[in-house]
Amino acid sequence: MSQKKISVAKYLQIRLEQLGLTYLFGIAGNYTAPFLNTIHEDKNAKIKIVNDTNEINAGHCADAYARLNGFAAVAVTYGVGAFTLLNSVAGSYVEHCPVLVINGAPTNKDQQRSLVQGMLASHMTGDMYSNINVFRNVTVAAEQITGSSDAPYKIDAILNACILYGRPVYLEVFEDVWRMECNPPVTPLVERELSKCQTSARKAAQRVAALARGKEIIFWGGIEIQRYGIQKEFLDLIESTDTEFVTSILGKSIVSENHPKFKGVFNGKASPKDVKEQFEKAQLKIGLGVWTTGKNLGGFDVWKEDTVLANHSGVRIGASYVANVSLRDFIIFLKEELTKVTFSAYEMYDAEKLPESFFLANNKITKKGKPALTYDTFFSRINSFIDERHIVVADAGFPLLGAQGIRIAEPNGFVAQASWLSIGYSVPAATGIKCARPDKRPVVFVGDGAFQETCQAISTQNKLKHDTIVFVLDNGIYGIEQMLVNPNPFRGADKVEYSVPDLNNVYDYNEMHRWKYAKLVDVFGGKGFEVNSLDELEGVLIQLDSIKENTIIHVNIPKTSIPEAIAYKTEEPGEDEFLDKNWSLC
């Protein structure tokens, strides 16, 4: 009996619904219209189309949705839409987020006209492979569908790759192909493999256990614990060995930070001072799913004999490396092997007396004698505001460094693009987070410069009737950029007086455009507030629970205020200072 044919567009819709997709982000275009219409006209469709304000925002939405849902998709149009999306997809590639890029392309007829007559349809460059060749660099699989006969195979191939590798894939479909007919799906898509060679995993676990013999050990949890869904195995290891752990900044909130064995976020030099000092004293540090990216390590040297790094590809033990090891298998075997050796669980702090910098919720600011409103006093107060109802979204730069000390009770309750670091990620990411977790309220911490990149996302959130809270931390400058090239303006009493006046001040090119951020709600919708002091902040925080719509809080921070986590940079020469032999800090 022959199967009833369906359109290529319907085939893709069925597969996406099988993967649990409930939201499709993107910007509408005529080259993808047949696919969008297929979903739109289906009264039983499980997918809701979210038409965003631009492709970058749509990509960031999809990225964040994928982090919490396990899979996401974004649909754009050829050339102008796809190339605008590229930055977002690169971030998903670097940070291992499974996102499907759907790019509608000109018809077969358009392609032939371009080749034969040199006639370019809208958004064409003259090279029919221009889009797919670009995206091959930031995806694990890319396919171009020019006809219906092989469409099911190509669709399944890229979706299987997305599932197996947990990274973006690219699907380009010529406009006239969407309505062509093909056979419906028959075989199920693959499931993600969490196991590899168990012999290699056992061997690696045995070697690490032998290294732990007679030593004080501590675990260091990374983002792969969350990406591969192995939080249970990680906690089993912690609890069975009764051993403390920290997380990387990328791995923050992989499990609840209320766990009694959790001792903070280790981010190298950018860690709270006591976390850094105590963690580095451990005789053996066992990293589980920690990535070796610059901002994730904060200058910490992991290439030492007292540090083990286990990832889903293999395990590095001192100078040696065991390949083809799944992180899940390694954790399970390590739990077994550690029972066979004698080791000590390293204690970072006295359990009865945690150091002051450890998630200190400073409620003193509600009393008399309040300190000034700075990054540190702001986040100190915010720490007691955030609870299990919220998901924190921290943007790159000073907001991320300040927010790393917020204690997150909810597993996966902290989202940050802490490796790719595209400024502005946080605001549209909150849209994807709310779509994935409608029971939670996103709370965004974003700098003024980053907010100016993607603020239109507020409009999308209001259209969807979200209740996101956005704190725009306005210091009037690109603070992190100034800190990297010349930290002199942030040195306070230790500031060096250079003979060239520009070297004593924030560079002109790091000065921001001055906006009235709270007034943007008059355009986008929602509520807006501006605060200049801790008193005013307190007054706004009291109101937030009763506000059920999107809210922008414009927080004015002194220009030269910096989070304590980055203060160490002021003791080092900046890039400009280091390169100029006449500067006094060389």
C-alpha cells in the first residue's frame, strides 16, 4: 500500500514537533513563507511562530530556548536575513546549543537565471552556495535542498547531527521545493548518545582515582554537566564521596547552589578572593565538563599535575590524555573507583563560618548609613531579591562579573553567554527563556552599551505578554573594553598621572550614547523606572512582584565603578600601557 504524500514543508514541521519544538523564532520572508504558512494553517500545530524584531535577536532567542528545551529552530530569509543571523549561530556553535537554522532560498528558476543570464533575484550574490558555505563554518552539518526526492533524507541527516552533537545545523530550502511532495517520516530520529568506549572511561577513572590516593580533592563542575543532562550522575558523585564542589562561570547553576557541598563559582583571577585562594590550595582539582575558554578560566593555569579535566571527548590527566571518553561514563566509573582508594574531601571553608564574600546578601542597605550605588552594592542587594521563581540572565562584561556571586537556588537558573560573549545577548535570550520556561520570570542584568545593541527584544516580549525584568546598568561607557586597554581611570587613589591627558581618562570612543532607558517603555510597552540610589532601588524592588508586565529599570552607576571581581585588572598594565615603553607601569 503506497503512502500518502505530504509536502516538504509538512515533513519538516512533523520532525520539529517530534523533537518537542513549541516555538519557532525568526523573521518572515517570502522564501520561507510556504513553510511558515504550513504551520500557520494547521489548526493542530504544536509550534507557535514568534516573529522577532531582527535576525540577531531571533538567533539569541533560539540559543537560550535550546539551552533549556534541548532543541530550537530559527527561520530566516536568504542572504540579508541569514548573514545577519550569523553572529548568533556562531555563539550557539561555540557554546554547544542545538539550534536548527532554516534558510529559505530563491527558487530553482531564480538560480538558473542567475547562472545563465546573470539576473539576480532578491538577496542573491550570484553564488548559489554563498549562504551555505558561510554557515558550514559554524554548524556541524549543512544541507541544501533543491528537490523533493532527497528532502526527507537531508532533513533527517541534519536533525540527527543536531541531536548527536548538540550544536547548530543549517538547512537551506529553495522556495519552490517547500510545496513539492515527498514520503512522510517513517523511522524515528536518533537519540543522543551519552556513552562511548566504556573501556577508555574506566581506564581514565582508574588513573584519576590512583592520582587521588592520599590527597585532598575537590570537584569543579562545568557546563557540559547541563548540556548532556547528567546532573543526577554529578550529584551522585558529590554525595557518595561527600566531597565539596565549585562550578565554572559557564557552569553556574548546573545544580542548585543551595546544595550543602557547593562552595562558590571559580573563575580564576575573576573569582571572589577567598574562593580563588581556597580552591587553588586543594591538592587535586577534578574538573568535570569544564571548558578551557579564556573567560571561563579567568587566567587559571589548568595544565598542571594537580588538575584533571574531563570532558565529553576525553580526559586530560596531567600531561597525558585519554581519548574517546563520555563524561557520563567517566563520572559513573570515577564514583566506583574512588571507593577503592583512600583520599580526603578538601574543605574550602569552615562550614559554620563562611567568608563574607560568599553570596553575601547585604540587607544593611535598607537601613541608615547606606553606601553608594555601585556594581557591588547593587548585586549585594539583588542577591536577596532573586529566588527560585526567577531565571537570571547576565550579559557579557561587568554585569556577568557582578552577577556571578548571586546565589541561584534553581538548577539551570542562571544563563550567560560566557564564552562567545556577544554583548546584548541577554535581552533577547530572556524571550527564549520565558518561552521554554513560562513558569519562571527572567531577570536580566545588562550594560548600557549591550542594551543598545538588542533593546528591540523588549517589543517582542511585550507582544508575547511576558513579564521579564531588565536592569540596565548604566555607567555611560564600554567599561570592560576600557579596562582591557587602559584601566588607569579605574585605579582611584592609585591612578597614574600620565603626561598625555587622554591616558588619564576614559577614551572618547568608549563613551556611550546617552539614553533615557526607562522611557523606552513608551515605545515598546511595559513599565519603566530610573534609580540613582539604593533607596530608590529598594522602592522599585518592593513593587516588582505586583507588576505582571515587562519592566525596564535604569540603574545609574558611577562611571569608574567596577565589580570587585575585576579589580585585579587595575593592578596590572592594560594593553596600551604594556605596549608603550614610556608608560610607567611597564
